[in-house]
Amino acid sequence: MSDVKPVGDWPPNIQAVFKRMAPASRYLGLEILEAHKDSRTVKVAFNAGPDLCNMWGGIQGGMVAAMLDDVMSLAVGLDLEWGQISPTLELKVSMLNAARPGRIIGTGRVIKRGKSVGFIEGELADEEGKLLATGSSTATFVTLKKKAPSGETVQA
């Protein structure tokens, strides 16, 4: 990640991933490559090892879905406020080609963001650009903590 900008320059949700990555994202081999707050798009890589595979050597479909969920969650979270999260309400995945161990590139983009719900799309491709899977999801926005007028953190 030598070309990646310093953590302080990323949007808050991306900074949070750098500070404390979720165990599931670490297991999938998540690496953030690009995050564009203005266009609400992200580009990531997953360094998928053989431990993600089914007995036939392909990456198990649930792992592919988890990768898409990660990339779409990162995209929709780009403009969340401090203390907000974006749980997935619905997820659809289309498997187009077998995913194999190695580097998988994911892209995510927000299609529409409302006040309480967002609609997101994502794609996974191998390093040669072969499309492996596409997904769409719906997320809601939940505030876990708010800042009090005094500046202290309070539960919402």
C-alpha cells in the first residue's frame, strides 16, 4: 500500500477500517485502494487465500457475497456522520464466473442515498479484469452515538 494516501486523509469510515479492521474483512484479505467521497465510490482488493475455497478449489459463494458486502458497505459509508453505521438490509449476488484464490478487485458505488436508506452496487473481478460477480444491496443508516453540546459522547 505504498501509494495509498495517509490515513488522516481518508473519509472517517475508511480511517476506521485502517485503525481497526473487522475480523471478517481481515480474513477475506481486504485492502483499500481508492475511496472517493465526492462520487461515493471505492476500489479495494481482496487477497483471497485457499482457506476461502470450497472442495472444488473455487472461492465459496458465501465468501464472494461477503466480499461484495464489504465493498458496498464501504461505498455507502463514505458520507456517514460520526457515530453512524450502515447495516445491510438486503443483499443480492450474481455469480458470473468461478472466483479462484489470488487477488480479487472489488468496486462499489452508491446508486442513490436517501435520508435513511441507501442503494449500492458492486462488482468483483480477477486481476485480468474478468468479471466474477456483481451485487446490489440496500442499507439503512443508524446512529449509535451522538456528540453532546459539551463535546462528550452520549448513546443515541
